[in-house]
Amino acid sequence: GLKPRAIEFRILRPDGTLRWIERHNTQSVSGTGEVLKIFAVERDITTQKESDLRRQLQHSVTEVLAQGAALPVTIRQILEILARGLSSNVCAYWTAEKGLRSLRCMEVWQRPESDMDDFVAASRVLTFSHGEGLGGCVLASRESKFMTESDLLADGFQRRDAAKAAGIRTGGAFPIMLRGEIFGVIEFFTAE
């Protein structure tokens, strides 16, 4: 007889990117239950997974915005949604100040089980100038930026020591736009 089985899993490629894979296995089994042959087909479903995640995150964030709570409460809830959805340990919101020339950390959410207090504390006291650091580069380019472990441990990353101590492996940031202008930047970091 045949015993079909499907599984989904993630792989880390040599270039540091994560990909979602769907594997369909079919086993050819004898009458006594002995596996005679295994047929397997794998396909990359990363685009589908990312699309599903994006839709889920948009829905969850829209629900929070519709509640109309005070801005600090709303930002904390959105950071938690994004961090959990992106499997991140830390998510921070940076607000644009001084005519879009600098960023100041307004709020940080971290997973309760994570040990990133020093990294969070270092983030809370930083200010990024236009083009400086991860947030400042996003502010200047108006585009998302992603960082590998080697980027995070480079001399130019202001929170390098805290990132290393926290075991952070990847990070990224994206702009929050309002009427065509950058309103702020959201950063996320993962110790995976």
C-alpha cells in the first residue's frame, strides 16, 4: 500500500536566508508493513508563506488600529504583533524628529522569555542621525534594510556589544510612511 505524508519546514541557506519547504512523501509499504520505497517531492513555498503572514499581520494591525487606544498602547500592541509574527525577540519603534533628520526610540517590545534587557536599554538611549545606524539608513533610503549576524557584529553597528551578548543573529528595519513622508521606523531583531 501507499502511505502519503506532507510536512512543512524551514531551512537556513548558506547565504543566511530562511526558506520554507513543503515536502510530500509517499511510502510504498509491503503487506507486512515494511517500507519498500520512499518517493519525495519538495517545493519552495516561501512566497506563499510570506504572503499568508503579511495578510495575517495586516489584519491583526488593522484590528489594533480600529480599537482607537492611546498611541503608546497602540504602538506596544503593534510591536508585539510584528515581533511574534516575524518570530523576532525584539521589536522597536523609532519616531522621526527634527524635520526627518533623526530618529528617537519611542517604544520597545521584547519577548518575556528573552534575555535582551541590555540590548533594549542600549536602544532606548540612542538617537540616529539621517543615514546613521540601521534606523538612520532606512530613514535616508526610505527602504527596508536587513542585517545578517556579520553586519550586526561589525564595528559600525552601535549596539554591537549588546547584540552579541543577547545572541542576536539577524535584524531588519522598515519605514512607516504617512502621506508620503517617513513617520517612523520599526526595527526587529532575532536570536535564532
